[in-house]
Amino acid sequence: MNIDFTKGDGLVPVIIQNNSTLQVLMLGYMNQEAFLKTKKEKKVTFFSRSKNRLWTKGEESGNFLFVKDIKIDCDNDTVLIKAIPKGPTCHKGTTSCFAEETSKGFLYELERIVSNRIDNDIETSYTNKLFKRGINKVAQKVGEEAVELVIEAKDDNDSLFKNEAADLLYHFVILLKAKGFTLLEIEEILKKRS
């Protein structure tokens, strides 16, 4: 990789993108030493302009960025790194430094909400109450919602059909959580099939 470090006085901008979701997580800068360290250790290391030294993302917080792929732009003066983040990327505790919690749409936000209500044992939450009833009750609820969706599909009430579809998706997300899987894992299977 022939990166032109001369254009930016020894530094190049580096865009960090989530390898799975393709969400842009942050922007940093690297000098040649930071780039070589990143390639060798497979953890993103920047050159900190404020600290005037190499800085491995996560060295204090433990929220490392594990490198999966590195690309250089057509002018050889910008780097794109696809990484797997361990924890939030932003120092403010958010997924992205651009204040976006997900780039995949609301279903992924719903998955986060469902997980939050279960993981934090929110007692007033229907989601948490259903989850606590166990896998059989969650699976049964998904089955009920699927049947209701099929029934509405045969009728002409679009509003009822869409609401039953929403109920099925919502309960499916709870079932995934109960089984220990994520939407992303299911999405990967669908990608392989296409």
C-alpha cells in the first residue's frame, strides 16, 4: 500500500467503518508509524495531534477497534479501515462519534431497545416480562403473531396486516435475544443465500 503521507505533512485522514454494519464510526489521523503498527497488531492506532504521540484506540477504555480490512483511496492520501469495535467508539459512550447509534435502520435500534430492557431487568417492560417467562413462551408468542399475520394477509385491511407484521417482527427480535442471536447474524445468512 503506497500511502502518500507527504500531502498532509506526514498525516493522512483515516475513516473507521464498522465491518459488519458499514456504519462510519470515527475519523482519525495516522502517520506512517501508526499505520504500520495498525497493520502489524490488527488494532487501530492513530497519531494523536493533541498528545503528539501514537495512540491506540481503546488503550485506556478497552474499547479497541480490531482491523478486518484496510483500503486506500484513489489518490493514496486517505485510508478506510473496516473494524470490529469492542464497545462504544466515541469517548462520549456512543456507537459512533457522529451521534448515530445505528446505520442499519430502526430494526437494529429496536434490537438495542429490546436488549436494553432485558439486560437492565426493567420490571415494568412487557419485553422483559415476556423474556423472563422463558423460551417456550417467547416462541409461542412468535407463532401466534405469525398465524395472525397470515390471517390478515387473506383479508383486505392493510392497516391490520401492517400492524400484525410489526408485532411479528417485534416478537421475533425478542426470540432472537432469547436464543442468543442477533439480527446481524440472520442478515449474514440471507446475504450468503443471495
